[in-house]
Amino acid sequence: MVINLLETIHFYHTNDIHSHFEYWKRSQYFIRKERLAYAKRGEVSFLFDIGDHLDRSNIYTEATLGLGNVKLLNESQYDVVTIGNNEGITLSFDELYHLYDDANFDVVVANLQVKNGENPKWLKPYTILRTKYGTKIGVIGATAFFEMFYKEMNWNIFEPREKIISIAKELRDQVDILCCLSHLGITEDELLAEECPQLDVIFGSHTHHFFENGKMVNGVLLTGCGKFGAYTGHLTIQFDHCNRKIVKKEEIVIDNALLPTLEGEIEFLEVLYNTGKELLSETVFQTTKSYNKEWFHHSQLSRLFAEAVLEFTGADCAMFNAGIFLEGLKRGNISRYDIHKILPHPINICVIELTGTQLREVFLQSKNDEWSMLELKGLGFRGLIFG
């Protein structure tokens, strides 16, 4: 029995890395070193990722369909993760279903289920962690509510706040500390904190927000560590075993660019790149001519792509923005690697039904010169401008 003990628990957390591994080796070395030091002092630590760890614009992720990311998470000894929209809707149903088959960590997503069939073995709404002093930590996870996308891909996704609140009320009396891994965005996190004071911490992501020391909302501490692996969060909680309550919640953010460089960082990135390139080296088709990209007028590459889209979908016409083509297509053997260089975007083809009037309106809007110069980030687009 623990009496009059003030227990310190450490939580390291990452989010929205999007397969940017420039600081991966140094940040994970730092976390591992810190965790070992705390363990020697008798203090427990955990490591979480809050989703969008993978991004198929990265050649290693594309070639391994995210399994390489899971391997990196295993090697770094993560304890719990949730999924982001990049895991959820840029992989096919089968690819996501088996993504975490070999994970050595828990995957918590409370608002996702298979539409037809059994859930994958890794999918659970929450997990309960325990420290060596017997402290119970409930960890709920949820991902962004992209209902239309998940529905088309044989997943049912539910409104996340309702699910989290329901589980939080169920777990509150069973655990000492209650956390949520939220790939929902800052607005949803703030609403969740207002509606669910049962939570102690919401680890945030999705909107790439940055809270250097966290943000307190209705007694719930919110975190956010930007994007692309630039920062690592470190939350410290002190739990009073005598009074069975948290007496301190403190968040700091580590700037990974300021951590000491490690020998082999460049070589590590080269290995990932070369592994991906080799895996994508198979020839897909051959062409006897080159196809140049053109962002502001008709091109043979656009026509080739349109013909492929029409053949694939059986639609009556195809519309897309020319800015999706980052490079032209060379003559000769075309590999999956060549195609990925041109189209690194995890964008799904959609077939919709329009009236003639609606189609005319869309076409007229597309002729607006301001659209072609529009700079866009997000929604899977990894180019520069619309084109």
C-alpha cells in the first residue's frame, strides 16, 4: 500500500509528424535518454503519438504503405497512439485494417468501426495504463469526423465528442488519471474540455496548433506541438496517493531543432529514401514520348491523366487542377517511383453526379484566373498552387 506518496509521471507526445523524419533520430534519442533517467529515479514515463504520423508524400511511407512508420514507432517504444486522417483515409480499407497488425503499442480510436465485418484486432476505444505504484491511467482516442470518406471505404465513423464523453463518464471512477488522444483539432478540443471536465488532459493535434505550455480550459489541460516533427511535448503530472488526486499538471515543449545533432542522421534519411525508391522501382508501363507538366494551360500530361481517370471511373467527363502534377513524365520505362514523384498526393478520385447547369457553373469557376494562382495546403494536396 502506498501512503503519503507524491508520484511524478511523465508523458512524452508527438503529433502530425507527416513522415517528416529530419529530427526523428535526435528526438527519439532524447526521449529515450530522458525516460531512462526518470526510470532510475523511480519515475514512470509514457510515449504517445496523436496521429498523422504517416504521410504518403514521403517515399518510404508510400513504398511500405505505412508499415515502415509502424516499425519506427515500435523501435521507439511508443505506448499508445491514435490515428489521424492520413492513416484513416489515405490508405485503402485492407491497408488500414492490417496497418497495426505487428504494433507493439495500443491503438485507441473510440469513434471508428468496420461497417461490414469484424474490427481489426488492434482497434480499441481506450486502454488503461498502470504505473508501478498502482496508478491507473485511462487513455481514450478519437479521430477527425470525415464521415463521407470513411463511409465509402467500408468504415463507420461516429461523432467523436459524444463517444469520448460517454467513455470518460464510464471510466472516471475506474482510473486515477484520464487522458484523451485527440486528432480532432483545437476547436473540437476546446469544446470537448467544456463539455467533459472528467478529462484531465487532452493531447491535441490535426490543426497543427502550438501551445508552448499547454492551455487550460475548464480545468482540462490542452496540448499541441505544431507539425512535421519540429517539437516534442513533455507533460508532467504529480499524483497525490494520499488524497487520490492530481496536484500538478505541467506542459513544456521541446524544440527538436535545438537538440544535439546525432551521428548518422543524414545516413538514416538516405536509407529510408533508398529503401522506398527500391521498393517502388518496378516498371508500371512504357511510353515512347515525354509528357511535360503545364500548370496554366493544356498539356499532354493532363490529357493522359484525364484518359486514365475516365477509364478507371467510367465517368462522362473528368475535372482536376493541373497543380497536382509536380513534374513531367520522361520517355521510356515508368516505375511507381516515377509516378510518385509526379503525384505524391494522397487524393482519392470521386465520382459525383451533376446537372448540366451545375457542371457549367463549376467549369466557369475553374476559368477564374485567381484560382490558378491560389496557394493551397491541406486536404492531402502537396503541391504549390492550384494551377
